[in-house]
Amino acid sequence: MARICKWLQRQLASDLPLALSMTRTLRRHRQQHVRLFAAQAVAFLLRAAPDAAIPAGIAALFEEATASTAVVIVKKGSLPSAADGEEHREEKEEEVDVEEDDKEMAATGLVIADVEEVRDINDREIENNVDGAGALLSEALKGAAHGLHSRAPRLLSRILRPRLTRSEDDDDAEAAVKLGRAYDVAAKAVDGRDGWAVLGPS
Amino acid sequence: MGCARPVIGCHFTRETRVQIAFNDAASAIHCSLVDGLAKHTRRGNCALMWRQLLHASSKAALIGAESPGSDDEDDSESDDNGGEHDEEAVPEDPAYAVARAAHAAGVVAGAVECYGGARVEDYEPIFSLLTHKLLPALEVSRTAAAAGELGERGDAAAGLLVRRCRLTSSKPVLKAPTVSALEARIR
């Protein structure tokens, strides 16, 4: 992964949200050492990114870390032929409703191997996400000799003042769902962390 | 190191509640970030982190009539470092401002707490932040809470701010006048 980031740095760093989404699985892994290694590899991209790409990258990272859903791969059976697999993979990316997709597959007699499903994340995953985001940002700022990297100033100023991206087109129902998710993530993100829990309001 | 539970209530407007929820989650990320940085760096090499952290915290602690953009000296410093202009608008809802100040104090307290204060470059700016920014924020939040502007959960936000101010000031070097003044104000 570090080699990929190194050799494709220009392409990946120019579109940080895309690069972050592609590395999401490893950065949010349940094992802490995997999250740390992934953060160290991807931090290189944050440091190498042009100034114009930084705000979008930071916003995408905060958006991702505060998301309340996760995409999981569910194994459903044997893998069809390679050509069919490609087609279905493309279809799966476009389809939002996995259940409907499954019904169509069953109707046409096709069996797919893995199905992506969106589900709510649990407390542990929220903790992992927050930890992964914090690790990535801190790795991006770390420099040699126990110091900070030369790119740290421009990153820190953005990180410490994140902006919530809001859509004005949201209707009331959608806004209510988003609000509920934001509550859920915020509560789980900060509730289970040790040390300060006893200091919180009763 | 971590953060206390979020303060979210039905009293707030929907937009404010979303802001507070996002701020809670962002605060947890900031705590993790500052913890990682503080453990990596050594005293003498993390001045930049402290400068940016205190700058962001002092802006976050501005409640009331003051505008975050009015801090000219710090803004110019931020522009030199980051090449960006602060476009953040002053939030209208005092409840959000109080919660934001509480979280900012929490991040600073976490940085002070790391290795028992071994990464603190200078305590003077921290106590300056406490006395000049966070204590006025406490006053404003207490006044607003007394006037019923914050609601029940807003009172909890004010309480959280008090606890975090106390934690920031009490570790690890106690400056008696500052702490006693703080205790007197929050009592």
C-alpha cells in the first residue's frame, strides 16, 4: 500500500477524497496495528497533496469518520464468470438497494459471490473510525527527530477548524435521519472513551 | 485521554444540534490527533502544535459579541502558516458556542494531560487562554443559563465547560492565583 501511494502519489493526492475512500477498509480496520500501518502509508498522501486539495481531503476524512453506516461484503455463493462478475460489480456500485439487486439476480438465474450491504455501525466501529482518523492526521503531521513535519502548519490550521458540510436541499425527513445519525455517531464517538467519561455531565 | 459525553438537547434548533453533534465527533478526533502528536514530539519541538491549538481554542471560546475574526494578530499568524483565511461565521445560538468552547477546552486539557505536562512548552499562554477566553466564556454561559437561554441541556454544556476549565488549570503545575480565581468564578 505504501508503494502504491508512493508511485501514484500525484494521481492520488490530486483527489484526496477518492484516495481516502479507496483506503477506507484498511484505515478503519478492527485491528489497531492495521489501522496504524494504513494511516502511516496514507499520511504520505496528505503531506504530498497540493494546497488546493487539502480542504476537500480533510472534510472528506471528517465526514467519513463521523459516518454512521458501513459497507460490508456479504458472501452469497459462488463467483460467476469473470465477464459477468465485472458487469455485476458495476451494477452493484450503481444500485443502492441491495435487496432489489438480489431479487433481480435470482430472477435471471445469476448467483453473485459477494454483495455489498450498508448497515449501521456499532460502538466499536465508531471508536475504530475516530481512532483511525486521528491516527492518520497525527501521522501526517509527524516529522523527523520527534518534531513536526514542515507541512504541519497548513494541515493543522485546517484540521483544528473543520467545517460541517450541509446540503440545503435536504427535506425534513432526510434532515431528521441525518440528525439522528449525527447524534448517534457523536454520542458513541465520545461516550466510550476512557478517562473523561466520569467527568461528563451526569 | 478522551472526551466527555456530548451535550445535545431538544432545546436547540435542528441546525445547532447537528453542529454540536459534528463538533462532538470532531472533538474526539482532535483528542486522538493531539494525543498522537504529543506522544511523538518532544518539548521544544511542538511549539507549532501548541500555537495552533491555543489559537483554535481561543477562537472557539469566543462567545457573545466578539467575532472570531477580530483576533488580528493570531489571524495574520494563521495566514502566514496555513495560507488560508478564516471564513467561519459566528454562530448565533449560544448553546452551540458554549458546547464548542467546552470541547476546545477539552482538547487543550488533553494536550496538557499527556505525560503529566511533559509536552507543555509554556504554561503562560494556557493560563492566558483560561483567564482571558475561557473564564469570560464561563461567565457568558452562566449568565445565559441563568436567563434560561440555554435550556436544561445548555446548562449541562456550561457544566462541561466548567469541568474542563478546571481540568486544564489543575494539571500539572498549579498556579494558585489562577486556580483560585477560576474556582471562585465557577462556584
